[in-house]
Amino acid sequence: MSEQKTIQTDLFVIGGGINGTGVALDATLRGLDVVLCEAEDLASATSSASSKLVHGGLRYLEQYEFKLVKEALKEREVLLKKAPHLIQPLRFILPHAKHLRPVWMIKAGLFLYDFLAGKMSLDKSKKVALKGTKEGQGLIDDFSVGFSYSDCRIDDARMVVANAKQAQENGAKVLLPYRCIEAKKIDGLWRAKLINKENETIIVEAKAIVNAAGPWVAQLIHEVLDTPSKSSVRLIKGSHIVVPKMYEGDHAYILQNKDGRIVFALPYGFVSKTENQFTLIGTTDVNYQGDPRDVHISDKEKHYLCDLINGYFKQKISLQDIIWEYAGVRPLYDDKAKKASEITREYHLELEDEHGKLPVLSIFGGKITTFRTLSKKVVDQLKPYFPEMRPCVTDTVPTLGGDMESLDQLLIALNRRYQWLDTKLAYRLATAYGTKVFNILEDAKSTADLGQCFGHYFYEAEAKYLINEEWCHSLESMIWRRSKLGLWLNPSQKQALEDWLKQQLN
Ligand SMILES: Cc1cc2nc3c(=O)[nH]c(=O)nc-3n(C[C@H](O)[C@H](O)[C@H](O)COP(=O)(O)OP(=O)(O)OC[C@H]3O[C@@H](n4cnc5c(N)ncnc54)[C@H](O)[C@@H]3O)c2cc1C
């Protein structure tokens, strides 16, 4: 029988989504010893299924979620500075549909949105003409005016990986794929049992636990940690589709529907600062009861999204145009709201301990946008148990790869050092890895030095970096989470890559 490994630590974080990795990074930078475990892959659940926006959430103003919107808008500025490679400004156009929300309401909402953001580097909202303009050229003739406002786009899954890697570089242990199946209080410590797919086990002995299991937060509380809980979670499914580019321009659309819901049409698959190849459309809001691992978009949702888009754009789409789709569930804090779209988007933290010791803190809800402030609050709440802990620094420390003056400066530096590098590849690498791109390209003098090409400028050097540095252990992880190369590679290229990957992992 193989010997069982035991790791001792201050803080044990369960879940490798945006919140778990955010907490692990924050705690590590404050001097705590941290272990994080993830059952499948980093960002394998909700954190790779978002609308990929760093935003206040204009529509949440209608639910009077002013506190949340303000926190998220302020955080937008912080994240833009910390991670200029992963986050870029995005201009939204809201076409005015006469029979839906009145102009005064939209104007008031946008004014409030800008006001809550406070001092901002992004352009403020304004009225825009849609007839004969770039902003309106893809739309049907019914729309003559609209409004524009600012938010940002983000690579959600890469932000998760950047957090995990940065936590690791600062001393955290990241264990994956390892599922936590049991945690008990024994001799003044939490004793957690982790297991992987080969039935290898690891024991983690910790002074505190953070339950960042997202959609599984309640299951973890009741079945793994066996602790009491006053809170429950509501799972709300949201789905997206990706189609070939529907309109020219690098702006996004926020579209109102007759049922009161809104849907985004977002430029996706950027190959340069302004040029993109796809349109990402989402999202729906549906109550969900099934297994959070097995969540899929239904045909009904696909028709809903296509019908809405066809009511706005000249170019029509149908289910046959969909080249990729994904769905995820929001693990929302259950405030007993009736409609899925009305449940609070505020996060909720629940802390339990035993006579001032052995805390376990469970995270309900949250947004990609607010992961850093959420993580700060989580670690702040653990201060009484770790009085020697240093103050939070994540507001100023750049995200991994974000230590640059600007994305433009990084692109210039890349062009100077690797003059042979294709501009599309340079843009993709810079926006995925930031300054870590130099660890991939190293001293390469031509594309031949990057090794085998698997298609769409994806070379062996990058694939090896993903395996060796980013815990990448499957084709899916490589082409749908660490990158979105799956959108470009054809079936035989995917097969060749899978064969190569199998050889590398053996
Ligand atoms: C459709 C949709 C659109 C969204 N759009 C946006 C947006 O545009 N902007 C925004 O800011 N937010 C958005 N959100 C919200 C955001 O995506 C989520 O709030 C966030 O990703 C939740 O992250 P998490 O870390 O809590 O959960 P998850 O990402 O689900 O991570 C939890 C992890 O825990 C792991 N795990 C579970 N149990 C165990 C165990 N026993 N042992 C080990 N690991 C375990 C899982 O494998 C999983 O990886 C959206 C959400 C949805 C669903």
C-alpha cells in the first residue's frame, strides 16, 4: 500500500474557481501558508462559463442593488490596472426600443451607473445616433437612436489560472485534480481527505478552511464538512452561444427583450486590438436543479437567444450558425426571491467556528468582477484566527503577467525582440499570458524554434508551457479553458493535438 501524504498548512481552500484562487492568492500574499484543492480543473465550473465581463451590471440597478453595482464599478478600475493583459475596455451600445424602457429611465440608469463608478478612466455614457453610423450599421432600420456606456471584457478562465499560479509562486500548494471528500476536526486541527482519479489520497491538516466550492457550496457544508448552516444556495443556469461575427466594430450590444430580460451580443475571438472573429451571445436565466457538472444549454434557450438577436440585427441566425455553446450555474445566495432574474447578486459569507477555533468560511454567490474584494473580505474575517497576518495588498500588486506599463507597450516590446512573430500570435499570447509570454518564447529566433504547429498559430512551445506551468492535463482544458483555440482548430487538428498530449502526459 502506498504511503499516505500529509500536508500541514494554515489555510485550506476548497475549490479552484475565481473565488477559491482569489482567496488563496490574497492569503498567501499576507503571509499565510495555503493549500488549495480543485476536484477537476481550474475554472472547470462557473468561472469559465460567465459572460466574460468586468462590469457593474447595469440591469442590477433595476433590482436596487446599488451597493453591489458600486463595489463592482470601483473594482473595474482596480482590475483594469492590475491585469491589462486579461481585461480590456468594452463600449456597449443600447439600442432604444420604443415599446420597452422609456428614454428617461435609460438616461437616469446610465447617469447613476457613471455616478456610482466615481472617478473613472473609461468613457462616460452618452446618446448615440444609430442611422448611418458604425454603431448602428448591423442593426435593422427600426433603431435610430441608442445609448453608449463603458464596461470591460475579461478572460475569466485565464484570470483564475493567473491567480492560482501567482499564489503558487508565492508559496501556496495547488493540488489538482484532487477532490475533498471529508474534513473532520481532530486534535485541534481540521483534517481533510483528498482523493484523485487514481484513488491516491492526500491528507491536509489545517487551522482554517475556506469553502469556495461554488455550486457545490451547500453540498460541501452538509456532506463533507458536516457543519451547521443557516444559508442555502439557488442554482440559476445561464447559457451562451458563439456564432461567426455578426457585425463590424469592436463594440458590444446590450439588448432588451419584451420579457424584461436583457441579452448581450459581444465581440469575441479578438485577433488584434480592434479585430474580432466571432460574436458571443448570452445569457439566459433559468432555475436549475440538476448536477452542476452536467449543465447544458437547451434548444429552448438557443431559440430564445437566436429570436432575440433576429429582432435586432439585419443578419439573421439560426441554430445551425452556432459554432460553440456553453452553460454554467450561478451559485447564488438564496434570498427567497421568486424570479430567477430577481435573486440578489450580492455575495454572502458564512463563518462558523468552535469556541474561537477551527473556522470554516463558506462563500455564497459572487461575480468574476468582485472576486478580489470578496477574497479580501474572506481573509479579513480570518484575521482573529491568524493575528500575525499582514494587510491585504491585492489592490496594488499586479496580476501574474500584468507587470507592464500597458498592453501596447508589451506588444511593442514583443515586436522588437521577436520581429518574426506573427502579429495575431503576438496579440493572442500577450493578452493570454502578459509578461509571462517571454517564458514561452524564450530565445526563439523563428517560428521553427517554437516546435510543431497544431494549427491557428498554436505551437508546441505554448502547449508545453501549459502542461508544465499551468496544470493543463486534457485537450478540453487546453483548447477551451487555458485558451479558446477550440474555436479555430478543425477536428483533425484537435485529434492531432490530443494524440500529442497523450504522449506528453504518459
Ligand atoms: C451564465 C453566467 C454569466 C456570468 N457572467 C458574469 C460576468 O459577465 N461577470 C461577472 O463578474 N460574473 C459573472 N458571472 C458570475 C461568476 O461567473 C460566478 O459568480 C463565479 O464564477 C463563481 O465562482 P466560484 O469560484 O464561486 O465557483 P466555481 O467557478 O464554480 O468554482 C468552484 C470550484 O470548486 C470545485 N469543487 C467543488 N467541490 C469540490 C470538492 N469537494 N473538492 C475540490 N474542489 C471542489 C469545482 O470543481 C469548481 O471548479 C456569471 C455567471 C454565470 C453562470
